[in-house]
Amino acid sequence: MSILSIESYEDVLLDDDGITYEVLATVEDQVVTRQAVYNPPGKASPEELGPGLCWVAVTVPHNEDLDPENEEQFKIYLESQNLDWNVYNESVF
């Protein structure tokens, strides 16, 4: 999983564990861009995935020296966390 760009982030909770951010980002291999083809067998191919607009909530511990305004640093941190990204659906927000 690779983050192509961070579109926005918002700090939504500050507690003893850290700061929780809601992050909206373009993440590769998140949406189906081409459906799998099964028949005829000679033309079968797996589904293809492409980048998609996704969101995730992540808590950054207070002891992390992280500035979310530094996009490259924030991307590296998010990619290291093995997060479960959700495809963005405007009606959810």
C-alpha cells in the first residue's frame, strides 16, 4: 500500500493516548478499475486495482515527533502503520 497524496487531515481527538487524526488520501490499489473476466477461458484475466480516495482514523502517540503538515513525513508514518483504509464515500461524512 502506498499513499500517493494526502488530501486533508483533521485532528478529531486529543487524549492520554495521543492525537487522533482523520486522514483523507489517495491510496494506490484500493478500487477495482477493471472487473475480473472468467469466460471465455482464453480471455480470462484477474481484476485490476487502481488508486482511490480513502480515509482512515489514526492515533499518533504523544511521544512521536511528527508534524502532519510535513506531508512526506506524515505519509511515511502512515505507511508504516499498516492501516485499514476505507474507500471514501461522501455520504459517510
